[in-house]
Amino acid sequence: MLPRWLKVVIAALLPSTAGILAWWICVAHGLGLDTTGIVVGLVVLLPGTPLAIWAGQPVPSAGPPHAPKSDPRPVPAVIGDVPREPKAFQPRPDLSERIDELFSASRMAAVGALVGGRGVGKTQLAAAYARRCIEQGIPVALLHAETAEQLHGSVDQMAAELGLRSDVDDSATVARKVRGWLQERREPYLVMMDNATDPDLLAPLLPSHGRARVLITTNDHSFERLATLVPVEQFTEAEAVDYLRARVSGDDGGFRSLAEELDRLPLALGIAAAALVGPPRLSCESYLQRLHATPIEVLLARPRGEPYPTGVAQAILLSVGQTSPATAHLLGELSVLSTSGAGFDLLGPQAETALAELGARSLVTFSRSDTTAFVHRLVRRAVRDQAGRDRTLSEMIETAAQRLCAAVEDISDQDTWRKFPTIMAAAEHATALWEAVEQVPEEESAQLRPAARLVLRARHGVASHLVYLNDGGRAVPIAEAVVRGREQLLGAEHPDTLTARHTLAHAFEYAGQVMQAAGLYQRVADERSRILGDDHPDTLWSRASVAFSYTMAGRAAEAVPLLDRVVADQERALEPDHPTLLAARFFQAYTNVEGGRPERGIRLFQQLIADHERIFDGDYPDTWVVRGQLARAYKAADRADEAVQLYEHVAGHQARLLGADHPDTLITRHGLAAAYEAVGRTTHALAEYAWVVNRFEAVMGPEQTLTKTARDDLERARRNLRQG
């Protein structure tokens, strides 16, 4: 294909050459000047016009060598909770203009950092820029970056909402995917990284090219090696006075003195303004008198390395002291939960009044969507330090842990997939609570034990929910932390510690570490046998889990006799309707099918269904799971017509009972597709496979194990159709 410059040369030279030749011929034949001009003009124009059009056509392009793949879902306008504009917000034009200039100076990726002391308003300035981006149609993601766990959690959420995350990805892989996506994006995109503390944590995420914008807030100047720094300091005197006038309405002549007393720090001014507004309404003089009377040296120790700015701690404590006891109690809970904010779904409607009071006194802020409450770090530290001196920190942690346990344990197995965001938020809060537990002085350890046990119970509940979702990758580190905590708190042989080890083994199983799971199951079974006895239900359950782990490892033939012995022992030691026995009988039937004994598996499943129908009501979800496995056994026994009929019946009932997108329903529909294929109904099989893949991708993500298995089956069925 000719380059464009050569086309232009050809389009210019050919008509010109033809015109000169035509003029020479006309002159040689003695034609007049008028006739010669007409002839030359026609000769030049007739070929010249199409040649000019041809030369002006763009050269087709095959596209960039690394063109980004089309996004599997629309890019959300907002990921994370962007704070809404606070009352009497001061735009601080000089700083806002510097931020705008930073990102408008280049069309390539730009990284900026608002750097300054705590409480100077960095987050609010960054949030204001984020809100402007949202108004302009530029998508925004807010990442919490104070700790590695918070950053990984926020990046994980971002990757999930963008459709980038696989359930087997570790945090480094997720970070690489997000960075790659940002670099490939052709349109602007803002990433706000709030409260960053470690440049090394952020470095792997920062794009080197593309149209992304990254705005960091931090109090660490070492971010200079990663970003263009925009220093943020206290309000100017004019800004501080303007803020107080706008917030308090009117000036009794004391605003300037109050601003100076509070070092013109935006956080302290906001708290003071809320107290001035009341009720009861206070004059600046009265407020200053109260402020000076607060004995900071008694109520709060100054943390080493980061002393509170002059007057800020007094302002916080004075404002807290003006709230109702219930409101102060809620603030205490919020101060030991994660700094990423507490969702209103966790706090419940009963907290609305207290949240409104805390918001009115500027002790908490709210997300732009009014779904999350945040406590500023200075407020958190002041409240926690005071609780430490009052010896009430253990009570504060215990109350928050009780709330968290109730939220986690209120989620049923059947709702786990719908409540995944709540579960992950609970995981982050439980981590923060355990960090608070570890900060309590040794002399208060006895008082702390009930709170610590509750925190570990909440973390264990989170791990169990993740295991139910087959999400072993996320469940393993949480379950490991629970095991360590219970060993430290309760001892290695406590029943709760053994339960935690059993859950860890289950997590290993779903993380693909099946033989490691089998070894840990066996260790728990041995310890339970020694401590609890051979006939204890927990011991018998551990033995069943050991045997079934062999099935999951592809060694079903070895597992069949093990499960037969376990079931026989359970039938001798337990009541016929005991949940442990019912679960072991499910393992036994499933393992027989996997081990090449489908007819025996069918009989065992039929007996189990009969007992389920006797014990539970007709809509008990697990009964329908067993029926789905019976259909699978029919297919394995070459009774595909019966499998189709039963699969169709089970899938229809599960759709009505649980919903068409529930994982149990989708698993049954996947089995139905395989049964259609087995009876030669290829068209129905392909349609069913395609539907299942589509819904698995939407509900559980494109890289989830169940999704990938269904997709592989669809591709295999299509290949078979083409070859047949």
C-alpha cells in the first residue's frame, strides 16, 4: 500500500505533466490562445480531481499492536464512597487551580499528591476534585490506602466492579490487571488514593502511560518520587474566618481569635463551628473558655512522633462531651472499626439519630451516596486514647464486635452470594478490631478476653461464608488468622481452636490445596478423637471430611470404604436425623458416583432424599441440591433420559424458590445442559450451556471456577458439533 506522501506527489505531478504536454501539442498545431486554454484546463482537471480524492484518503490501520480488549461491562461512574461536600466548604481556589493544572498540563498519565499534616483538609480537597470529575462525566475510583490490607481490599473491589478480577488472583496479580487497564484506557479516569502512608505499596498500581489521573492524599513527603506534590497547609486567616462566618452565621468578634487558637486547622474549625451552632448556641468567648478548661495533659497522652496540633484534641473532646451517651457510644464503636467507613447496613436504622448528631457536630462525615459513615483519624485517635485512659477500650471493642457478629451470623448460606460486599466489609472491620485488641495493655488482658473471642468469632464467620462461596483464596488468610488468634487466646486444644483448624482445612480444599486440606483434616480428627472421644459428632465429622477430601483430590475409589466406615460409625453413635450424619451420607453417595458405582450412588441419594422429605419441609434448599445430584448420578449410570426429566424439575423449582441466578440453580442448569448433550439434544444443550455461562459470568465473575468449567463445556460441545 502506497504511503500518503507518495500519493500526494503522484496526484500533483500527473495532471501538471499532462497539462504541459497538451499545451505543447496545441501550440504545435497552431491553435488559438482561447482554445489552447480550454484544452489544457480539461486535461488537468479531468484526471486531477479523482487523483486528489485518492491521495486524500487515510491509510487504513490495523490498530495499535496492543489494543485494549473491549470491557466486558460498562465502566461504573463511581467506585468506592466519594465524600459529599461538607457544610460551608471552602474551595481554596489556589489549591484547586493547582490540581486542575496538574491534570490538564498533559494528556498522558499524571500522578499528583496532596501532602500536609493531619486535619488540613487534604481528603476534602481531593473529594471536591473527584466530584468535579463526576459532573464532567469522568469516572472515579476511590481507594483507601492507609494500610496494605485496606489498599488491597479497595483495589480488589475496583477490579471486581471493572470485571478484571479472577477468584484465583492474588493481590499482586489484581494490581497488575488494574494498572494495565488504566494504561490501556483511552478516556480520562480518576483514581483517588486516600490517606496513603507507604509509597512502595502504591508504586505497582501507578500507570506509566494512558489517560488515567491519580490523586493521592498523604502526610508523607517521600511520595515526591512517585508524584507531583501539592502542599496543603492550614486555612489562611481569611479562609478560616470565612468558614466560621458561613457555618455559624454572624460574627461576634471572636472568630479570628478562635481560628488562631485552633491553628486554623480545618478539622478543628469544623468541630468548633458545630459546637458554636449548638444547641445550645455558644459565643466564641464561651467556647474558648471551655476549650481552655479541658485538661488535655490529663485526658490525652501525646502520641510519640505525631503530637496533636495545639487545641485540636480539646476541640474533639469538648464536642464529644456535648453528645448524648448513646451517640458517644456509637462514636466509640466507629472509632475501632475500619477507617474505610461503616456502612449504614451494618449500623442499622437504630443508629440514624446518633449518626445525625455526630454529623451535625462534624465528628463524622458521610459518603456522597449517604450509605457510609467515616470518622476522621484525629477523632478516632482522641476517642480511643481517652477510652484507653478510662479503661473502657475493651468495652468499646466488645460492643463493636457484637454488632459485627450479629451482621455476619445474620447472613444465611442461601444469601451469601447476594451479601458478598457486606461479608468483605465485615472482614475489614474484623481485622481493624483485632488490631485494636492487640493494642490494649497487657494489664487489661483479662478484661479483654470476651471482646477478643467475639472478634475471632466474627472473623471465623467471614471465613465460613467465603468457603461456602468456594472462595478459598480469600478464606485461607482469614481462617489462618483465626487459628493463630484462638491458639493464643484459648490454647491449641480448645474446641473452638479445633473448629477453626477444620474451617482452615475446608478453605485449603477450595483453594486447590486438597492434600494439604486432607492432612489438616486428619490432624483435627486425631486431636478431636483424643480430646472429645471417638463418638463425638465433631470427631465423626472430621473423619468424614478426611475421606471426602480424597474424593475431591480425584481418589474416590480410596474414599468409598473410608466413608462407608464413617457412616456406619455415625449411624451407631448419632441420632438418625443428626445433621452430621446427613452430610456424611451425602459425601458417601457422591463419592460412589465419582468412584464408578453410580447405581449404588443412586440408591444412597434416593434414601437420603426420603429422609430429607421426612425431616424438612418441601422447600428446604439442600433437599433440592440432593435431587440435583441424583440427576447427575442418573447420567453417570447411562440413564440420561431420567436425568433430563429430574434436572428440569429441580431447576424449575430452584428458580422459583431461590431465583434464576442463584448458584444452586445455575449448577443444576449446567447439569441439565450436559444431560441434553448425553441424549443427543445438541441444540438444547448448546443453548443451555450458553445461558449458564452468561449468568455465571454476571453473578460470579468470568474467572470463577464454576464459570470456567461451564465455558469449557460449551466450547467442547461446539467443537463436537462441528466435527460431527
